Amino acid sequence: MRYLRSCALRSGSSGNAILLASEQSALLVDAGITGKGLACALQDLAEDPAKLKGILLTHEHWDHISGLGVLLRRYRVPLYINRETLRACLPDLGKVDPDLIRVVYDYETIRIDDFEIKPFPISHDAADPVGYTAETDLGTIGICTDLGYTDEDVYRALTGADICYLEANYDPNMLKVGSYPQYLKERIAGHQGHLSNHDCGRACIRLLEQGTERIILSHLSQENNFPHLALLTVNDALAAVGAKEGLDYQLTAARRFDISVPQGLTG
């Protein structure tokens, strides 16, 4: 059977990695997971690490690259990355074969086996952060986490995505009364920080209007959010415009320390 499958292997400031797989090949988006953790996660999903044809990096923060150097050396997987992000993360990677580096550019389509990959710029406090769309003839998966706000460029990039991983990082009230210092609260809530549950809810309304049917809330804060609260907030926003869960859309939350529920398309 032909399939397009995705699964968050980890999600949150403790580490991030998303698997994209078809019957031919597999890709990782980000590598904030150890080599052992990756191998165990793929084994649980009946995927072979040797099947990996590339790692797509969104940005250089540690929770997205902590396992990257080891994975590049152990599996010799090509790394797809833009120049500014590469420059920012090279000091943390250790020795890496330059032949594994594939430089990417915003909105340029990259062909990797049966995948068509397209990076697009997002707003976050990193060197040159991006989201990605991954398309096969079965459909399109969008990945857009670690961003301070959504704009028309982001919505255009995600138009046509059947499945979307979208950030719902924090609840504004929890952030306000929480223990973080004020400068960090301002950074998280700023335009180069993270999406709140309410921001995510508004973005999900637009995604549904554009045809997205499945949304995975991602990168939830451990200190300033709860999965049930993020789900409730986004569901309430969608219900307010008449959308019905299970009929018009499916909504789940990615797990921080474990494999999330896989999402897929078949044909």
C-alpha cells in the first residue's frame, strides 16, 4: 500500500523531531533527539534509520539540533539547511562531512525521492528560521512550529496542506503568573517568540478555510501550558465559527517525551 505518514517523535523545549515517511523513503524535520532515542522511536514505528534520506532543519536552537551532529556521523544522512542557520549551528555540531550539507533557499522546491520539499520563512528569534511543506502525490504535510506570529506569507505557504503541525506553545494567563523572569515572558509572547493557544486557534480557523483537515498542536510549553488546555482553547475557537471536530477537522496534541499518534494518508 502506498502511504504518506508523519509522526512527532518528540515535541517541546526538551527536544523536537518529526518523521515524514513514504513507502520509499523517510525524512526527519529537526533532530533534537539522541541517536539512541531516534533508533528506538523508529523501531517502534517499524521504520529503519537506514531509510532516512535527509534531515530538514528549521533553526539552530538546541532543542532542535541536540542530536544532529551524532545523527549525521552515525547515519551519514544529508542535511538540508539554509546558510544562516548552518553558520549559526556549526559550532555545536562537531566534525561533520561537508559533503552531507545541502543548502536550501526559501520557497525553492527540493526533490528528495518521492518528496517535494519547500522551505518558507517564519518569525522567530533565530538566525533564519523556516517552516516546511512536504508533498507527495498522496497529499501535503505542513510543519510550522517555533514562530511568533502567522502572516499571509505563512498562510500562502501552508495552502493545500492536508495535515499541519502548528505551534500552541503557551496559555497567556499561565505565562503571566508563572515563574519566568519578565524578559523571558516578553520574549515568548513577542513577534519573534511563540504562538499562544489563542493565536493558534485563530490560525487554525484560517487553515481549515484553506482545506487542512488534521492539525497537530506542537511545541507545547511544559511550564506555561497543558495539552488539555491547548486542545480546549483551539476547539473553542473552531466551534465559534461553526466547525465540528470529527466532521470538519481532527485535532491532537503532540507529546513531549514520547511518540505521538502517527498521522497519515494512503492511496
